[in-house]
Amino acid sequence: MTQTSEKPQEQSMRVGIIPVTPLQQNCSLLWCTKTMRGAFVDPGGDLPKLRQALEKTGVTLEKILVTHGHLDHCGMAGIFAKEMGVPIEGPHEEDRFWISKLDDDGPRWNMEAETFEPDRWLEDGDRVTVGELELDVVHCPGHTPGHIVFHHAPSKFAMVGDVLFKGGIGRWDFPRGNLQDLVESITAKLWPLGDEVTFVPGHGPISTFGDERASNPYVGDAALEHGLPG
């Protein structure tokens, strides 16, 4: 793990970030410190790195969580789930068409990938458990139609996939992407969670919702006064 984040407000959860695939996607290992049971969020590839993270932390893998159906986020989720004997939860079923294309998208990008069927599709307002932790599911379409965000309210911590980045937002030019939906997902669903929420994006460094509201050139408060990004 190249980076570990722990929220002082809630010591029962820890999160380690493991960049994977040639696209350096932020796979996260989150775990409950009381039970040492954990979940990988978006294990897109580089499975030896993920096994090493489990060995280093002593975490028992309980499940795999997926934010959306793009190759770098879930290309090897099905393979890893079968190997580890754990279920997959997420994303929202609107991303089924992306997951169904993984067998074809892998060779196209020269990456290993396999289509899979999640054990549980997730919807807005659902909750997922990891050990004794409970995470809220927030459906945030726009980058993909079935994209979801995982939010742990006690820790003021979220894993947002490719919805929001430090200084940027997700692409909306993929099939069934939509800029208006993306901006509304961020401003109407993420911002109300609180400026103090720290988030792990799908790529790049962590940030907080408050910092992005103050300075993000696409969805910051000042930027949106001038209309949607072009």
C-alpha cells in the first residue's frame, strides 16, 4: 500500500490505498479494526499487490465493493472474488452493460478482465457492512449511469470512484454518461454530506468536499455561478 488514511474521529475504520492497473486506479482496502475484517473497493487488477496488502495488514477479506463498471475499477473483481471465496456488492444495476463488456474490453486495453455478476446490485439508500462498520450507498450517475459512492458517516469518509477528483470531475463522454447528471450527483448528493468529508477518488490524491467546493474549477461554488462546465 502506497498510502494509508485513518480518520481520528472514528478509529474503528482504517483505509489503505493501492494504485492498480496501468491507469493507476485507487483501489482501497478498508477494514474494521474491531474485527479485522475488510473489503476491497474497486480491485481492478494487480492482484499480487492486493494479496500483499492483506498479508501486511492481517485483514480477513469479507467482500468486494465496486463503484462502477469500468475496466480499471472492476476488471479483475470477479476473478479475485472467486479466488478468495467472497461476494461482490455493487455497483447499481444500470452499469450492467459495462460489466457485460469486460471480456471484450480487457484485450482492447491489453489488460486482464472478466465479466461477472455481482452478488448484490446496490441502490441509493442501501447500506453495506464490513465487519461492524456500516457504509451508506449513494447513487451518483453521470460518469456512468450506475455509479455509486460509499460513505462512512462516523468517519466523515467517502470512496467516490470517478465521480469527483481533486481539482476535477469524472468524464461524461462515455456511453450513457451525462454532464448534468454528474454535476447534480456532486452538488445535490455529495456536498450535503459535509465539507469535512475526506474522499478517496478513483485516481490521484485525496481531498475533502469542502476544499473542492472552494476551489474545484468545474463544480466549486464559484465555478457553478457561471454555469455548467463546457
